[in-house]
Amino acid sequence: MLTGLDAAERRALFAHEHAHLARRRHHRFLLTVQLAARANPRLRESFWSGHRDQYQ
């Protein structure tokens, strides 16, 4: 993804992601989604299909 962006777009992307991390809520959101996906079979497939590489 980064290779398709020019320098200004990369700076904007990193600033956006940094804003998420600076609020210190990102990990809470991910944990909530992971727990919900583990508890609910209907959510499980949709969540894990998009994040399989990150959580194995």
C-alpha cells in the first residue's frame, strides 16, 4: 500500500494512524473485536478472514 502513495499521502496516512495510537484506544478496540469474534460464530469468520495473517 505504501508504494502506491506519494510522500505527502504517506505523511497523511502515518499522521492518521498516529492519532489513533496517541488516543490509546486502538488496542482496546482490537481486543473488543477479537473477543466478540471468538464468542460469536457469525462474527468469527468475517473477522478472521480479514486478519488471518496477523493473528496466527
